[in-house]
Amino acid sequence: MPSLPSIFKACAVCFSLLSTTINGLASSFDPPIMGWSSWNTYRVNIREELIKKQADAMISQGLKDAGYSFINIDDGFFGYRDDDGKLHTHPERFPGGLKSLSGYIHSLGLKAGIYSDAGSNTCGSIWDKDLNGIGVGLYGYEKEDADLFFNEWKFDFIKIDYCGAGQELSLEERKRYTEIRDAIDKTVGRPVYLNICRWAFPGTWAKNIAQSWRISEDISPTWNSVKHIIEKNLYLAAYAKQGHYNDMDMLEIGRGLKREEEEVHFGLWCIMSSPLLIGCDLTTIPEASLNLLKNKELIALNQDPLGLQAYVVSHKNGGYILVKDVEKERSNTRAVAFYNPSDTTCSLYLDLKDIELGGKVEVKDLLRGRFEGRAINSLTYTLAPRSVKIIKLKAEKRLEPVKYEAEWAYLPEYSDLGTKKKQVHYAYSAEASGKRVIRFVGGSSENYAEWDNVYSEKGGKYELTISYLPEAQRKLEVDVNGTKVTGLKLETFGGKGIATVTAHVNLKAGKNIIKMGSSRYWAPDLDAFTLKPLRE
Ligand code: GAL
């Protein structure tokens, strides 16, 4: 369960410093938050009694015991701001105010979450015609509202929306969210979880401000919506680290999706380490949905101490295979999802070497909670339309990785806000090995791609082979642990499919950092690289 470590007593923004030892774990970070939020089912039509009932149901349905701890009040509680600038709750919906309500939530051993907008008006005032949402946002009242929400009302979490700030005031996201975080930190003497709700990956700055950030438009209880959000998150694993997560939005489990669609929804939210905020009416949730939400093994993947998001290791036949380390980095245990988003049956083959596992491999199906025997060399699953198979593998050996896809790289300049014309991003390419290349890397020394997890068992000399799409006037600078790789000669004519360039590099034993970019010209679109040890 996410509990805030006491070393944060004085400073909320220090979440990212939590890389040292806690409870004896080598690396321990706050996992994604788990709880319930009012928006999906009730929109702005919320009231005190309703929230209390949901909090009660969290306990009586066994969800608190399963790890869910937040009760988040979304848009709809606003009343008005008075002449002194003080915010008031809705007189009919929350006559008792929010202080006693958050007290009630806390008295159940749960945590309380609240909502606001970075601008003046809430999204509800724009889209749900909730006139009480006018003039109640944080704009101009950052410290006053922080004092009210967290010191007076004692909330633990805030989701900060962007309708009023974006379409109405045209504020710049990074500056605006930084101002708000600073105001909260200066006003509140304890950690507050912050969620950025800007409906697209906002930029790598978000990790300095928030514990999670939305990466998509609003979810709806439809298969297309679930599938679309998964697609948006497939190549963002490099940004979910150390207590900071990509938020795939609130769950639509228990709201009419088919059983296998719900399994995909929950399974992928879990393995991709998204916050898990239930969005249905907890008092009437169907039994099968409730059991799915309480699946221990899937929750463990989500709350894993490494805090990693699974990345795509293979994309073939319309399906995806995703993998992540669990429990301990580079151990023999890994979690894998075989995912078929299509409307036809799909067969997915995995060479176990490609996920660095060797020898006999024990397979456990996490959705069904049963061991399925042992595999050697490979695994193949035939998946029904719109389905997922999530397994935990325990191998005899963990092998040294050979290949690194471009789409696994961390791009410090990546953003999905659509503000730049030539924005570095992960682009589709039919020729590329994982069907993805990095496009528009280079042009400045800040716009590079980084793989910080290039692993060598013993260290030594390696042959580095980079595959890319050749084009005129491209340059590539490669750096291994801070040392420039020289003598890279690129092919300069386009239209030839994938080209490769090779160099010899030195790796140290353990983790290495490789960066690729070009400080003045564009680099070519990058596909992947391999590392082969050279025997001396
Ligand atoms: C949207 C947000 C939703 C919900 C809604 C409230 O912008 O993405 O999750 O909070 O506003 O009006």
C-alpha cells in the first residue's frame, strides 16, 4: 500500500530523491496510487452521502484490504469564491463542507484526494455546464487554496486539470504546474501527491512536479477507448520511474465492458504501472469485476518495488509482447504480457532469449493464478480477439542483453503536447525491427536519446551496430558512459531501407549509459542497436 515515507515530512517535492534504502529494500519508491474516484460514474453530480457510501464500500467490498486506499473527489464539489477570495463548497451537494468529509475518509484508514484546475474555471464549468465551477480554479489563489485543501481540509492528493488554464488562458504547462507545485510546497509542511491532468504526455519536466501525469484524453467505458489509451502508453516506459508514473486514467472496470476487455484493461494498467483509480459504483459492482480488481498477482505487478512500466519487446501479427523486471532488477524473474488488441485471433511467438531468459523457465498465469509448467527456448500463445495473457516467468538464467530498440530510449525533449512542429517522437516505420523509429532526434545537444540500462556482465570490448534509416545531411554522435565514439560513417542516401553502422566500444561491468544524437544537424531516424562481445 502506498504510504508516504517519513523522510518526506518537511518537503513534498523531494519525492524524486527517494532512491536510497527504506525498509532494507535496495530501491524503494512510492508505487502508483490505488483508490476510487468519483468522475467516471457521477461526473459533477456528487454529494457528501454518496462519497461516504463509496468510502464505506471500499472497506466492505474488501478493496481496502486489497491495497486500495484513496477516495478522490473529482470535479463537482465547488460552490463559489467569496469576496475575500476564500473558496466554498457547493451548498447543496456538500453542506457539511469537505473538512468533515476528509475527516470521515481518514477515520476509515483511507486517504483523501481532491481536484482543481490550473486556470480560473473548471472543466465541469465548460463541458458539464456546472456554473459553480466558474472562478474557483487555482489561478491567482495558489497559496490560499493549497492552505485550504491541505492544511485546513487535510487532503493528501490533488488532481490538477487544465481546461481553464489551457483553452481559456493559454498558459504554458511547465511554468504553470511549476508555480502551483512551488505554492503547495511553500504552504504545506507535508507531502502531497500531485497529478497533472493535461490529457497528453506533458514533457519530462513533469517528474519534478508530479507523482503521475495523464497521457491521454478522458477514458470512456468502451473497448476503443481502452485500446487507444494502451496504444498511447506503449512507448512511454522510459518515463515511468522512481515513484513517477504515466497515468492511463481512471478504471472503467465494472461499467459494462466484456470480461476479456476488462482483463486487458486491468492487466495492462497493472503491468504498465498506471495509478489504479476505480471509477464505478462500488456498492453495485458485479462480482467478476470486483474479483478482477482484487487480483493479488496483478496488483503486485502494479505495486512492485521497482516501479517499472513494461516495455514492448515485440510487435508482430498485430499483437504486442511487453516485459518488465519485477522484485529485483535483472533477476531471473520477469513479468510478460501477450496482448492482442485486434478483432481476430492472433498467435504470438516469443524467443525467450529476446527477454534475456535462459534454461528452463517456470510459467505462471497471473490472471488465472496457476502454474502452467515449464518452457525452454520459446513460448507461443494463441490469443482470442481483444485479450491478454499475463505471466510471470522464473528462469534458470538471466542472459546478457544483445539488442536495444530505439523505442525504449528516454528522450529528454519528448512531449505529446503538440506545440513543436519537429518534435522528437517514436514514429511508425514498417522497416524498423519493432516497427518504430525515433524521429527528429538531434539539432541541439539537449535533444538526444538515452539508454541508461545497457548491461554488460563482465565489461570489456563490444561491437556496437546501430541500425537507422539513411538520409542526406544527417550526423550521428554516440557517447558511451561519457566517452565519444569516433569514426562512425553514415550512409547518406535515403530510400534504401535500414542501414547499419558499426564501431568498437568499451563497456564497464554492470549498467552503462549510451546516448545518441547530433548537436547541430538532425540525426537519422534510429531503429535499434546491438552489442556483441569481442573476444580478445
Ligand atoms: C477532465 C478530466 C477528467 C475529469 C473532468 C472533470 O478534463 O480529464 O478526468 O476530471 O475534467 O470536469
